[in-house]
Amino acid sequence: MGEFGPPDTSEKAIRFGCGFVVGLMLGVGSIFGLFSEPIEVVVVGSLVVAAVCGYLAMRQGEGFWESLSKWFWFWS
């Protein structure tokens, strides 16, 4: 919760959408880059990673983005 109170439905949707997009990029990049799997495995794995990232971004808000910056410190 921020200083303005708990997030409303539209803010949660935006958080989920942004987290989903980042998770989709991470999923496709990591699964496709690390493993030579069939495209079905890449798609399903990427969607799972994207859904988890979207959920975590929706629930944790800024904490999720801060944790990503700690995991991917070399990009900052």
C-alpha cells in the first residue's frame, strides 16, 4: 500500500499488465535462449512466467520492480 491507500482495480490491472509484458519478455528470452525446446514448450513456459510476474507485480507493486532490479543488477 502506498501513501494514497490500497490500489484500486484499474491500478491493479495496469500493474498486472506491465508485469505480464516484462514476464513475457523474460520468459521468451530465457526459455528460448537457454533451451532448444519445441515452440510449444517455449510458448507455454513463457506464458507461465508472464502470469507469475503479472501476479507478483499486481500484489507487490513497487517491491516487485525493486526485486527485479536486484536480480538483474547488470542492467542498471
